[in-house]
Amino acid sequence: MKKYMVICAGLCMTLAFTSCGSQKESAYRKAYEKAKAQEAAVGAQAVEETTVVAPVTTRPATETTVIDNVDNVSVRQEKLTVVDGSGLKNFSVVVGSFSVKANAEGLARQLRNAGYPAQIAFNSGNNFYRVIASTFDDKASAVRSRNDFRSQYPDAWLLFNQQ
């Protein structure tokens, strides 16, 4: 008799737990479908509002000028402390960021072996060691250097040192 009561109690508990799960799942499904419908409605509305046709002007190829657009390049600003190196100028090219100092030292060693004046700087705000491949006084030189480094380090970026 006790065995039957235990089995029945276990069966009732199993049914109770499984029925609650399906209700939660259906509630999540309804909320997801509602959010997707709202997203689709807003997306369609945004496309309708932003359709603009700009007039096209053409110029002969002899009048084309190439402009080095340095001002559109994004630059991060951080306050750094030089850990290993001779010092930072205003703009630097960062090729690696590490939370472990030994990893930063390894990349800096590789860069120095390749002939670059690599430095390591520490950002105490987010506890990252930045490996700096080169540093410059002006932004244009830093942009050119960053573009050169991107062939080997695609995630290279510019840093403005807040002093």
C-alpha cells in the first residue's frame, strides 16, 4: 500500500512540474512573437522614412583628387602609464590588448624583433596592458602607420593618450 502511495505521489509531482514548464514556454513564445512583430513594423516604418534619392553629379577623371581623410578615423582616448618603453606621444597605434602582462610582453618582443619600437602601457581603468607598435605627434602619421600594421594586425587601432 505504501509503495502505491509513493508511486502516485511521484507521478502527481511529475505531472505538476511538466505542466508548469509548458505554460512558461508558451508565455515566452508569445512574448518573442510579439517583439518580432513590433521589430518588423518599426523596421518597415524606418525604411519608408529614410528613402532619399540624392542627385548624381559626374566629373571627368582628370579632375579627380585624392584626399587623405584623416579626420574620419576614430581615435580612442585613454589615460595610460608606460610600463615598458621610452614614452608615448599624442597618437599611438595599438596592436594588442591583454589582461595578462606576460602576453603583452610576448607580443612586444615579437614587434621589437621585427624592428618596431614596441612599448607596453597599462590602463588602470580597465586593467588592460596595451601593446603599442608606434607612437606619433600628429594624427596623419599615426593613421598611415595604423593602415600599414593592419595587414598583419587587422584589429589595430589609434589611441590618444590623455596625460
